[in-house]
Amino acid sequence: MRRPLLALLLLGATMTVRAGGEDRTGTARVECSRSSGLIRIHLDAERRIGRVLLQIADAEGRLLYREEGRALRDELVRVLDKGLFPKGALVLTVKARHLDLEQRFTVE
């Protein structure tokens, strides 16, 4: 009798924790080295990302790149051609259900 009761209590506690608030946790990493012609964007989240919006803008706020898509896992990797972007400071913005990130990087 104790084992089924304990299992139900643990299952209920787990379901409550997962159903908790809207956490917006994750990381965005941009790799843009001088020696490479590519920009590598790597997103990590604690949950499945789902629908995602990636935007890259320059320092003045002009939109240079926009991509809407869907990630079925808790990570997303994109590789972009550096030649599409002007040299200087850029800002990557990521918006998804559980992510709201901004990462600054420089194209040299």
C-alpha cells in the first residue's frame, strides 16, 4: 500500500513542477571569428524551443536578417554567410515561447 501511494505522490510533485510558471531560460552563443567566412548561432534552452524568431539588426536598429521557424528540440544551430552582413556591431534577438534573448557580436 505504501509503494503505490509514494509513487502517486512523487508523480504528482513532478507534474506540478513541470507545469510551473513561464520560465524564459536559455542561452544564445554567436561564433563569428575573423578567420572564418561564417557566423554560427547556437541556442540552448531548458525546454523544447518550438516556434522561434531569429533577427539580426545593426547598431542603429536596421533589420538585416529575419528567420521564423520551428525547433523540435531544446537546441538550435544556424550557420550564416558572413558576407551577407556589413562589418561592425550587430545584435541577435531570439524570441520563442520560453526564450527571450539578445546577444551582441561583431563582424570584422
